[in-house]
Amino acid sequence: MSTMNISLPDSLKHFVDRQVADRGYGTSSEYVRELIRYDQDRQMLRGLLLEGASSAPGTPVDDDYFTALRKRAHGR
């Protein structure tokens, strides 16, 4: 695992320390790693949403659609 040192103003350092204590992290590094993972997830989700928004419109879904889907799922 690589090491990265960051500089924070005192107010942010105190905030991180409070989050570590209040939310049960073992270290500030664990907290920062989780923030980075959440940001990665958020960016991936945003990309998927943008991809979906720019795709062609789908077929409307109604009761008949779900009835046919259930029949297919049950092998009828």
C-alpha cells in the first residue's frame, strides 16, 4: 500500500478527528479511504445515469409487460 501525506487546516483536522471517534474508524486513514471509495462510487453512478439519460427511450412498461415477464420467468 502506498502512503500519501496531506495538509489540512486545523478546522478540517478537528472535523476528521471527530468523524474517526464518532463513527468508529480506527484511524483517519480509514475515514479518508472510505470517503475516496464513496466518491468513486458516486462518479460511477453519475456516469451510468448520464449514459442512461442520453440513450434512446425505452418501451413503456405497463401491466401487460409484467404479466408477460412473469409468464416467461415461470416457463410458460
